[in-house]
Amino acid sequence: MEGIDFASPHANYRSPLSSRYASRDMRYNFSDEKKFSTWRKLWVNLAKAEKELGLDITDEQIKEMEANIHNIDFDAAAAEEALTRHDVMAHIHVFAKQCPIAAPIIHLGATSCFVGDNTDLILIKDALNLLLPKIASVIQNLAKFAEKYRSLPTLGFTHLQPAQLTTVGKRATLWLYDFLMDENALRVLKENLRFRGTKGTTGTQASFMQLFNDGAKVRALDRRVAILSGFEKTYPVTGQTYTRKLDVQIVGALSSLGSSIHKTCTDLRLLANFKEIEEPFEKSQIGSSAMAYKRNPMRSERCCALARHLITLYGNAANTHSTQWLERTLDDSANRRITLSEAFLTADSALTVLANITQGLVVYPKVIERRINQELPFMSTENIIMAMVKKGGDRQECHEKIRVLSHEAGAQVKEHGKDNDFLDRVRADPYFRPIVAELQSLLDPSTYIGRAADQVTEFLEEEVEPILSIYKDALDNEKPVSLKI
């Protein structure tokens, strides 16, 4: 590999999540700057709480630590870690050199997981605060879309075969409901999120008992550090770490969000193939390097690609939790460094694209109407039978005539590639003369959609609006979502 400049940023691997897809705020949330400055904030909070509870710690020591929270010498920390093979001790050494007065009390009584796990919980909380408004944005976009097209009939599909009519808006509520479930799952997890606190090396708080020799003070320390760090409660019992079952729940909810994104965007890709609905397509956008006419649903495809990765991460979290021996093993560490950050960065990336898609969906009513007209004659058979019965016809006889004519028309479509001529055959058969004048009204698509339009209105008012009200301030200040690439 002679001649390669390995110092160049272009000669080193960079995750597409950080270089291409994820938002600035989510990238920062999982950055080294955020992680290690949070470690330092936790050491400050620990010192403050220990001072409040009677340990000999001075205001000068605390101020010195606070003044250096963001003054991180990353090169020095990397050099220390190369020597010690321990990331927490490396940063303690560097921080202590910058804070000579506070050095004796930094990390006092704590174990590595005091900063490691508590920081992860802070990052998870902050990541959820970033992610939930993005889900709300998608929900709002789909709600507006559903309301606008609540009454527009469209051909329904079961097994991807033509079925009874629905409406464009009603179909959108199916996507919406999935995202409501995702919002609820992640919001509940955020509301129930607790702090690991000051639990010691195996969760017994033994080191803090050595410092205070007072169980009440040790318990108060746990609560006080949590409050200083933005949490109301701590997990009542832990080993060395908070239970990795929490990671299973968090990544599981994010993976579930991935399945919603994939389902929605797969539907949009199918509808793009039908030419019924398209994602936004910019004037200068190129669909294919070879086929200039193409309008590929590349944004929906990107969402599906990201969502598939997100879905697979659940297995990492579940397997990591299941293999944590007794009070803890370190085989969780490398996996969690990848899984937790990638789960949030991937969800953030996919939601950014989906928000862009859903704010600019394009509907083609004439194409939708044409597809309905191709299939509606067959769907009208029951209505035709009922109309004939009302005119005095025999249901069984009418049913048999309809069966024969519909099969003949079906053969014209499937075997000869012709249009559906079922209604022409009905009009030409003297048996159906009593209802020929009614045929047009029997084919009004709006009479085949049941309560779809009302269902949309009821759903938006009763289920969607209360959720959007939670995020009103964020949504009111929201700007249209544009994509870098």
C-alpha cells in the first residue's frame, strides 16, 4: 500500500450513518465530545452530592472540575488508554492532571460503570428526546395526507390481489396507526427510564458504605446524583451494570419502528409501480444512469434499506442481555458501543428521509380511477344481483348468469389482454334489461367504500390529535425537511 496517505480522512473508514445519513444533533449525541464531557459532568455531580452529604470536598475543587468539563485532551487520553488498556482510568488521569486541586476526589468511591452506564442512560434519554418529535412529524404529515384524501376511493388489495375499495386516506391511517404505536412505546420507555446511580462494583454500594458508614446517606447519595443528572429515580437493584434488559426494550422498540418504516415505504414503492402515488421527485433528480425516463422511488428504497438494518439490531441487544453472567461480563461492551448508537442513528436517518417523503407525496387520481374501473365491474356483481332481485328476478338464476358472463369477461382480460367488457355483456343480455338504466349508479365508487371516510375523521380526532398535541411546540417550529443526498 505504498503511496497511500493514511493520515487523510478519506483513507479511513467512516460510517455512512455519520458521514451521509444521520442528523447533526443525533451525531453529536453519540460523539466522543458528548460522551466524555458527560463523564466529567457525572464526576462533578458525584463530588457535589458527596460534599452535600458531609465528605471533605471543597467548592474550589468542584469549580476546578466544572471549568474543565469541555477542556478534553483527546490525544492525551488516547495515549493513556494505550498504556493502561482502560478507557475510564485514562480519562481520570487526564482530568486529574487538568484539575490538580480536585484530583484526590475525582471518581471517589465509584466504579467504571458509574460513568459508563450512567452516561449511556443520559445519551439514551437525549436520543429519545430527539427521535420522538421526528416520529410526531411523520405522524402529522400522514395525518394531513389522510384528511386530504379521506374520501378518494381507491382499489384495495389483499394478497396483493384486487379486493374491495378503500380510500387513499383510509390506507394512510394504517401506516399512521403503526407510528402511533411506535411513538407510544418509545415515549413510555423514556418516561420510565431511570438512572443507574451510585451502586458500586457489584451493585451493593459497599465502596460508598466505606466512605459514609451510613446506609441512609449512601441511599441519599444515589438519589441526589440522579437528580443532579436529570433523573427522578434510580434502578432499585443492579449488578455492576444496569440490567441489559433495558437495552433489549430500547432497541426492540427502535427495531419495531424500523418495521413500521419498512412496511410504509414498501407500500409506497408498490403504489409508485402502480403509478398511483409517488414520493417527491426533484427537477434535477436522476432516476437511472441508463434509463433517463425512470422515476425510481429511491427515498423509499433508502428507508427500507436503513429499516432492515435497524430491525436486525434487536438480535444483538437480546443476545447481549442473555449472556451477561451473574453481576456482569465485559463481552457486552464492544457490542453495545455499536448497537446502541447505530440503533438511534439509523432510526434518526430513516425518519429524516420519511419526513421528507410524507411532506410531499404526489397522488394521481386519474390513474387510481382507471384502475378502479378495470376491477369495479366484477365487484359490482353482488349489487347487480340485489337490483335484479328487487325487480322480481330469481337470485340463483341471476347468480348463474353473472357467473358465466364474468368468466367470459375475465377470459378476455387474461387470455387476450383486452379491457374488462363484463358490463357490456350485461347490457347485451336481455335478462338484465330491467336494471340496465341503473347500471351507472350501481358502479359509483363512493358507494363501495363503506365508512372509510368517517373512519379517517374519527381516527384523526380521537387518536392522532391527542398525540400531536404533546409535540405542538416542536411541530409549530418545524421547518420543511430537506435531504443532503
